[in-house]
Amino acid sequence: MDSLVFDENLAMISSEIEKAFNDYPFPEVMPEHVLLAILRQNCEIFSRLANLLSLKLGYLEGTVLRHLSGGCSNKNPDYSKAEWQNITDFIFIDADKIRTILGHEKLGVEHVFCSLSRVTGTLSFEILQDLAMHADLIAQAISVLHEDSKQAGTTLETRAHHDKSAEVKIDCSNEFGIDLTTLAAEAKLDPVIGRDEEIRRALNILARRTKNNPVLVGEAGVGKTAIAEGLAIKIAAGEVPVSLRGHRLISIDVGSLVAGTSMRGQFESRLKNLIDTATEAGRNTILFIDELHLLVGAGAIGDGALDAGNILKPYLARGLIRCLGATTISEYSRYIEKDPALARRFQKVMVKEPSPSQTLSILRGLRTKYESYHGVRIRDSALVAAAELSGRYLTDRKLPDKAVDLIDEAASRKGMELDSTPVELDAINEKMLHLELERASLEKDEETKNRQRLSEIDSLVDSLKSDSEKITSEWRQSREEHQKLGLLKKRMERLENEIAKAKRDRDFKKAAILERSLNDQDRIYKEVQESCESSKDFVSEEDIARLLSEWTGIPATNLEATETKRLLLLEQELNASVVGQDEALKAVAQSIRIARTGLASAERPIGSFLFAGPTGVGKTEVAKAVAKALFPGAKALIRLDMSEYFDKYTVSRLIGASPGYVGFEDGGQLTEAVRANPYSCILFDEIEKAHSDIYNILLQILDEGRLSDSRGRVVDFRNTVIILTSNVGADLRAETTSNKKNPRASNNSKGIDTLPPAFRDELQKVFKPELLNRIDEIVLFKPLNKKALNNIVELQLDELRGHLESSGYKLLVSSRAREHIADLCADTNYGARPIKRMIRNLIQVPISELILAGASELENKKKIEIDLLDGEITVAYSK
């Protein structure tokens, strides 16, 4: 060793070796002491070498320390008298050979490090091999660092010749992707919770010798990318099999790879360069390709050109590169499975949607991240509401993505409310502006009546100013508290990241100091938090419900606890709109309550009903009332007139025309309506008039709560109420209801077997048994009696009374007139439908003529009286 010429860095390493030997004494100076000294010295050229090799110095130092501390001697020998192991001397001799091969003048720490990875039979060799630090790779990196073009690709034994482009190959993965393991080491990735099984399965596949390419397959939003990030976190922490330690997980951006490759050969060159980077001996790069199906056809220009998938196939088959893919089930079937040669090179890992309880655990794990980012506090009840309500109402998306989106947007909104002017203050300022404009306009006039209005304006402005000052003061105080808590939260998060980094680098002294600082910050945070309990910086379950209401159109009251009261009072709400059908309304309400309390199958619609009976008895009105009670909104009722679907071709319009037919791109009339309004009541009016193919569509909806349209998209019907109306058996209804010997004739709640025999026979002639068996309730509507008709007349007159009152008139109707109108409709076979026509002819027409005839004398004639005189309806002004 005396004849070796050391450079400046290696000449100074002797003191570090002595220190390592004194800290971890052995009978002789071992190669591990030399390796620890190199790591502790951390000179510039070695730091550059480690960075080029993506070497995790903290993990490597920790591994060396564990081995040294486990076998060190209790004695404390004198370093000046200690002998060097023969193999330690040989490492320096071998390092000089490496220096000669590479053509360098002096022996440096980089050459010794390369020799440690080359000389077998030492613990240092095994440690570096576990990290995939092979001698050929290190030698090539050293050549790049020394910028020696002649030796840039020189290998120590049998490595093929490379030119100076090796430097580009080492870094090209960073040009087209992101190193997830680096982000994980810097604590910049979100925690991954509840995906241990999928991560373990992916690790098993990656550790295979060949075909070690897992592909994560699952619906959009179930967390495929999060699993890839979880893998990166495991690799960064060293919690992976030995064969995967020290690997990098690079997320490749296919768009960046393809961008700018308009000329033939440019894309292939880029991809080949990327593959060469991943296949360098010991390079140990795992490529993560999100949206894996994009590789099929990517980069192909013109006929016969190779796409990315075909270029990758041979490398994937021989196990030269490891690739982790992610795609949806439909895209995997459409693109990957169509190419069996590509599909067999990947091993499928199915990623299922987490349950609401698992989603809640995920949200709790992410809670701190979102609190710190938005500067707000999120209540646990808000997390529970996001998991449960999103799973129930956002049926077209998947957990946990939709629940995370709810929390993210709700927190964003709360933060914006605290930072920006309150809505109440904006409203007050706008009112004040209008009043100031009105005052300025009135002051220009000298009319006496304006003086009183000016006095009113002055008092209103004073009151509004007082309210404005109060709201402004509260808002500024709340904003200051919010900003203070936000700064403390971000400071604590930064300290947590620094502590994690210090522990990874085995700098426990620094970690202990930072932990004490974190405890102090946490104490201050809690003190400030206690003083801000009245602050409005909490995201609550009401905020989640309100946001979800905006997304879905369902009022927030229906999403919260008040829904239970609405369900208990459902009969009363329905009775307010429908008259004379108490038994039918009771059957409908009972069925809906069963579904809403979770006692019915969650995979079926909320309720399915067949309303049968004569025309004009309220079947359609009940459907409208149910839609209004359960789904308040203008589009809550989807009404389909079945007479329009009289043949199989028109029936196909419900789910969309078949491919190749006109209207294929438009979607189905039923499926598109439900996709736009998944919380609605669907009325199939006069179902018996449609073609029999309609029943095949209904079977799938009633049994599975879903329907596929012509383009293969699945539409969810689980949050709908299905109502079929029919006039079947209307002629028999009078006989069956008057049959006193049939005790089951009025029982509407126990299925088709309890229906009157004659009526049951008529139903079975029209409807298939499998359809009747899937309907929750077959409800028979009775003909309206005299009392019901009187009530309906009163409802219609109330509506007319409202129209007249808006014009300044008051309508008075005698009981005799009301009963007379009901009597005129009682003998017909059209139920209540003639009532509206009678009111129009007997009351509305005369009133309009009366108003027009006396238009010049209306100052004292504002009351109109409807009465019965000599069997005729009379309309006249009342005194």
C-alpha cells in the first residue's frame, strides 16, 4: 500500500478509519471500517457518485452500523497497534487496478468504493450487492464523473463498449418521469392505508425472475396510483425483499415521451434510451406506467410502425426490465387483452373498491394532510359523513376517490370562506349600495312623500352599518385565528418531515432535538386551538351534506337526520296531494320505509310498484307526490308514455340505438335521463300499451338495480323508485270490490296471490310471472267515492283561488256549488279527470267574462261569489 498514490480525499480518510475502528473495535481493521469511513467522510466526489447511482446513503450507513455493532469486541485495542486484515489490504490494491483500467492518475475514495463492491468474501460486498451496487455500474459512473470519454463505458471484466451518451442514459428516466422513491424518502407522498394485500401481491410479482411485471386493474378512483405510491414508500423505507432493495420506482409520463416525436424514429429512439437506462446492469429501475393502455399504439407513425407496446415486449418477456402498470377494467379488456402477447407478459392484480369503513380509515389517515394544506380543521363526523353519503348518493363514482374529493372541496370552501369576505357582509354592502342610490335619486325630487322614504332609508342604512361592523369584526378575528393555526400546522408538518429524514439518515441526535421542538409546537397549537373553539374553521358534516346537495341536486335536509321524520310522516305528505286512496298510499309508504331503513336489498331500487285501477283515480298523481316527497326538484319525475314504445325498435330507444343505427351516439332516453338524475321517480305510464320487449328491460332494473345502455355503460337505478301504471282489469274492479265474500280483495300488501281472482287472472294475461314476482307492491286503486270527489273539487278550487288572489280578487264558493260539481262527475267512468274540465267551463269561463265586462267598475268589486241557483252554477260579484 505504501507505493500507492492517494488523492487528497483518500489521504484524509485515515482519521475516519481510525474513528470507525475506535467506535466499533475488532481484532483487526476490516473492510466495513473502510466503508463506514467513506460514508462518514462524504467528500464531494463521493456525494456526486452516490447521487448519480441513486444510492441512499442513510440506509447504507445504517446497515453497516447494524453489522458492526452486532459483532464488535468488548475490548478497546489501540488503533496504532492494530493489524489490517489481509482482505482489507487487498481491497486497496484492487482499487489501484481499477484506477489503472479507468486511466486515472491518483487513487481516490471512489475507486476504493468500487473495489468494495468487487472483492468477494466480505460483508461489505454482500451489503452492496443487496443494494444492487455492482462494480461495473460503479466504474461506469466513476468514468462519467471524471468526464473521460475513452473510458466512459469501460467495464472491469466483460462489459460492452459505450460512448459518452451513458451520462444521458443514466438520467433520461428523470426527463420523462418522476422518481416516486425520492418523493417517498422526502415524505412528499400521501400515506397509503388499507392496501397491504395489493402491495404485497405486487411485491411478490416484482420479485419474480421473469415476467415480473404487475398491472393494477380496477375501476377509476379505487386507488391504483396510490398503491404504486405505497410501493415507493415501502422501497424507500427498505421494507421490501432483498432483491428489490435500493430500487427506484419511476413514474413514466407517456405524454412527455410521445410529445415532439413527429418524425419517424424519434419516439423509438427515446423509448430505447429509456429502456437502456432501466436495463443497465444493476440499474434496478422499476417503470410505473399509469394508464398502461396508452402504450398500445403510442408512437406509431404510418402503417407497419412499431408502437411502445411492441418495443417493450421482448424486454418484458426476458425480465430485463421491471414494469408496474395501472389501467381500468374496460381499458384492459379493450386494449391489453386484445394483444395476448402483451397481456401474458403482465400479471394482473385486481384492485377492488374499498368499503365505506375502509374509506373512513383512509380519510382519517389523510386528514392531517388536508388540514395542513387548507389551514382548517376537519371534524371526524365530517369524515364519517363523506364516506357514508358519497357511497350512498354518488353511485357513478368509486370510493375512496369521491369521498376524498368531498373532503378536499369542503375544506377548500371553508378555507376560502375564512380568507374572503363573508357572504352576509357582501349582501349587506349590496343593500347599502342600492339604498344610497335610491337616496341620491330621491333627493333630487321635492315631492313631500319622498321625505318619509328618505327618513326610512337613513334608519335602514344606520342599521345595516351596525350589522356590517359587527360581522366584519367577527370575521377578522376568526381569520386571524385561522391563519395562526394554519402557520402552526404547517410548521409542525415540516418538523415531522425533518424528523423522518433524520431517522432515515441515522442522525438520531438531530431527530431528538427536532422532536423536542415538535412537542413545543404541539403544545402551543393545542393552547391556541382551545382559545379558538368558537372559531368557524371546522369542516362539519353539515358542510359535507351541503356540498353533496350541490353536486346531486338533493336538498341537504334529505341527506341529514331529518330524513327520518320525513319518512315517518310520508303518508301525511302524500295525502296532501292525493285524495281517496288511503290504502294505496299506505302500501307505498310502508315499502319505501323498509327500503330506506336498510331492511330491503341494497342492490335493488328503493321501491317498485304496479298501480292498477280505472282511469282518473290518482295513479299518476301518486307517482308525482312520491317524487316530490322523496326527491324534491323539478326533474324528480321521469315520465315515460308507454304508448310511444309500441314495437321492438321504439323500445330500443330506452337504452339507445344499436351500433350502426341512427341515434347510436345520442344514448338511451331512459338511461341518459337516469344518468343525469340518479335520484328520481320513474313512471312507466300505461305499461300494457308498450311492446313486450319492455319487460326484459324492467327485469334487469327490478332485480339488479342496474341497466347497461347500448354503449356498454352501466346505469345505477338503486336510488330510484319504479312505478308502473296500468288500466288492466278496470272493468272488473267494481265487481271485485263489492264482493263481500272475498276478504282478501282489499289487501294490497301481500303479493299477487291475495288479489281478487278475476283481477289476478287479468294481470297474468298481460304481464309475465317473472315481472309480477319482482314488483314490491301491486296496488289496486279504488273508484273515487262522493267524499273523495268533493275533496278533489276543493283542491282544484283552491288552486283557482290562488290565481285570483294574485290579481287582487277573492273567491267565495258555496258548499252547494261544490257538491253540484262533484255530482256532475260522479256518474262518469273517467274518475276525477272531468272535474278540471267542469271547473273550467262552469267557473273559469264566466269569471273571465265577468272581469272583462266590468273592467271599468272594478274599484269596489273585488269579491266573486260562486253559488247554485235552480240547479245552475252562478257567478257574480259579492257585496
